[in-house]
Amino acid sequence: MRFGETVGGLLDAGYRRFVEVSAHPVLTSAIEDVVDEHPERPEVIVTGSLQRDHGDLRQMLTSAARLWAHGTDITWPTPTPTAPTSSSTECVELPTYPFQRQSYWLDAADEPLNLTSTGLTPQEHPFLGAALDLPEGGHLFTGSISLEAHPWLADHSVADVPLLPGAAFAQLALHVGNELDCPRVDELTLQAPLLLPEADAVQVHITADAPDEGGSRVVTFQSRATSAEASETVWVRHATATVSPDQASPPDDDASWLPVDAIPINTDSFYKTVASHGIVYGPEFQGLQSAWRHEDDVYAEVRLAENRDAAFGLHPALLDAALHTIFLTDSHPLGVSNDGPVGESGGPQVPLPFSWGGVSWYGECSGVLRVRLSVTGPSSYSVAISDENGRAIATVESLSVRPIALDQIEQASRRVEVPFQVEWVPAPARDHSDRPSSSESPTSWAVLGDGVGEWSGPVEGAGPDVPVYSDLAGLLRQVSDGSLGSAESSGSAESVGTVGSVPGVVVCPVGGLEVSSSPARAAHRVARRVLDVVRGWLGEERLSGSRLVLVTRGAVAAGGGEGVPDVAAATCWGLVRSAQSENPGRLVLVDAEPGEGPVSWGSVAAAVAGAV
């Protein structure tokens, strides 16, 4: 057919529009190949007329529109009415000039929001946005922290969880103190780590109380997550501090800070070694450059990464790098060997700074600092920081570290904090109508008859097979003698029966209704006596395998609308719960129904049997 030769001749003659009139284009690709091989490579439009499954007028007009869009004159058909009732359609010519694309939207104001007009004071701090004066002389500082706004914080992680370094809390305390004319941080105690989520921000509130007589203020650090999943999260307290106006004079300049006989410390693999224990410092926090040891002191030079925000004054990453010298001391657990401390659960722990005292900041600093760290105790240190010229920058009179379990941080990173509530769940009923018998049960029982306070009487059902003692000292005397009593009547000051073993369960009634007419005085008295009983119980090695059951009456509101008739005995619950967390399985709390008569032994036995 000499198709290629024919198309080439048409190109040479100046034809630039090719239309294949067919039910479906099959020659367009061949025409495009001829155009690509032509020496002039002209700009050619190749199109079909119809396509398979699209053989209607719409497809024909679409192909013609493609030619028209590239400058080919097309004689368009005039549409005609399709129904007798429809009116004729008027053709409107499109503009032949490009659209001007003029915007009619109002431009946003370039001026930032005036916080002063809203009653807030702007803060020139990367973490804080504004401050608010509170009634009674207090102040509130608000802001947000996120890895998106502060990506350098991702380089500080423990157990692969990014968290705000303790140095950042110290720097925030210094900022708040300087804003309130209290430049010295007398004390700063960290209570809970501030975990930084990957995507969401953390809202931060720093509250400064009104000054006391000496001008000092108590500062509280709190935060909560802002993610949609954490819409019900509560405020978490991370730290408390005390700032005061008693700023000490800066130390004298010391250009010759390094002793001549100081021994250099190899820090080439320092951050790799620390990372093996679970503390990972990224490039932004790897500020330790060199270090020396002289007696119990460690000297070091630290450097801040370039292009860091100067609005901090004393950058948290630089201050944190100064504290890395703690790992180089012999007193630090990670400085002894490669084996870090192990917690009660068997998991690894890492010692981190948690308590600061006497923190002072004397002025701006450059990107290079000199550090002198002195060991003042088993887990305490003092830190002096100066610049390259020996000018004092900051001092920390006391800094204490304590171990924190890595698994606790991992669990906290997966948990969304929600408000805690105490709910009582009914336990399945058990048949404990018969009182326990020391002769029938492998676990023997005993009762402290007098209990704590003038309670209405001993537990009902403590018969001749359950010994009754006047107090804990009486029980221990009988244990020392090798017997449990001397055949006195049940319910009296001494016990009945002889069993040559330590009771497995000892019931101690607790009550405060008749102790005093003053509820406050009664609460203090009950708390003191319960504390004495619990201390004596936990301090006696012979009772380490036994359980002490403290029985109150009407000291807990278990259901909605219930009152607390025995407010004094309620102090027992708060005190003993704290002791239970440290001594699991040794203390049991039981609250019986309030009333005049004695408590049912069966109810106490059922509660003890169901205790976890």
C-alpha cells in the first residue's frame, strides 16, 4: 500500500492534521511512527473519529473538539429542539482570550494575633506560648511540645520512647522563675516522665503559686495529650519545683578549670555503650566531646549542634549533654560495668536524674561549655558549668539520680491515660457459715481482741478453737513461749487453746466511733495506732508468712448514696493501701456493715478467702 511513503509525502506537502475515519482507530499509531521518523519532526495532531463501544455523535464531536482545540476550524452543527415543548438552544461563543484569573477572596491579615488583647502575656520561649495572671497572685504558663515542632527532641529516647529530658524541666523552671523574679530553683523533683507521641502534640501547663512570706513560689508541671483517641485524658503531673528570689552571686571566672594532672577518658564509644543500656542519644544530644577524671571529679567539654534555637538561653540539649558526665563516674551504676541495674520484675533499669537542688543560671552561653561534675554521695552530684573563657554559666548544687524500669516506660507509651475511678464489684457468695478452725484448716486463725480503738467487740464466732489476744505483743509472747495461750475465756484479754505454730491469719478490728467526740482527734488517734500495729506486724520476721486482716465498720462508701459513719476508721484504708503496695499479700482490708452488734465471722472469712 506504500502507506508510510504516502504519509511522508503529505508531511512534506505541509499537512499537519490527520483524521482516521473508521469505527475504531487502527492507523493512528502508524501515522505517529512516520511523524517520529520524519527529518523535520513536525508538530502533528493525529486523531480518530469513532471508538469501539463509542460510535455515537458524542464521540464524533469529541474528536472534532480535539482538532478545534489545536486550531482547526470546525463547522459545528446547530442543536435543534428534541421535543415539541422545548425552546431553541442559543449558542454562546466562548471568550477567545485567556482568563485573567483575578482572585476575589479577601487576603488573610499578616499581623499575628495580639495576645495582650486577650489578657495573655506572650512568652519568648520555644515550648511556651503565653502566660496568664491568676487570682491570689498565681500565674499560669501554657504551651505545647511536639516532635513536629521540635524534631530534635526525637533524639532523646529511653527504651525507644522519646521523652522530654529532665534538663528541659530544669530549663523551664529557670524560665518561669526569671519571669517571676525568682531566678533560683531551690528544688525540682521529677515525678513522671513526659512521653512525646510521634504525631500529636502535648499540651503543657506550668502553674506558679502565689509567693510565700519569703517570696518563694511552688511551681507545678502538668501535661495532657491532644490526640483524638485521648479526648478523655486527664492532666498528668510530671514535676514540682520551688523557685525563690535568693539568687547567689556567680562564681569567679576560672580560665584554668582543668587540673594539670587530670586523666583523659576515652569517649569514642561512649554513646554506643549508653545506648546498649536503653538510653539512646541521637546526633542532637551527642554533645559530649571530651572528658577527664581527677580524683572524684569529672571534667568535660560539651558542644551544641549547629542551628539550634537560641531563645532557650541555656539549651536543654546542651544542659543534658553536661549531665552525661554522670555516666563517667565510678559511683554511677552504668560506670561500673556494662551490666546495668535490674528491677524487682527482673527487667533492666536505667538511672536518670530526678531531683535537682540549687539550680542557678547566670547568663547567655555559646555552643561550647566546660563542665565540672563532683560526686557528693552514692547517687548525688554537683555540677558547675562555664563557657570557654571560664565565665560561670550555671551551677547545680545537688543532683540525684534513681533507677527507672525500662518496661514501665514501654507500658506507659502504649497506654492512654484516663481518669481513674474506684468501683466495687460484687463478689460471688461463698459458704463460710462455719468459723475457721485451727484444727480443721491448715491455716490457723487468731483475733486481736482489743483491736485498735474502743471497738464494739471481737469478731462474732471466735470460739475456743480461735485464739484471741489483747494486742500484737501478747501474740508474739505466746509464739516465743511455744504456745498460743493459757486457757482463759474466749473474748477476754488472752487466748484459749494451744497451738505450737504462728497463726496464718490474724484479725484486727479497727474503729474510731467511740474514741473521741472530735472526728479529727479520733482520726489522728486511729491512724497512729494502726500505724503502730502495721509497723510491728511488718517488722516481725516470724509473721512474714501470715496475713493481718484489719476490719472496719462503715469506713468505706461501697455504693452510691452511702455515707461513711466511721470517718476516723477511714484513715486506716488510706494508710494500709500504701503499705499493701509495698508488701503484697501480707495485709488485707475488710469493711463490714455498720451497726451495734458484733461482726459476722462468716462475712470476714468470706472476704479473706476472696482477697487477692
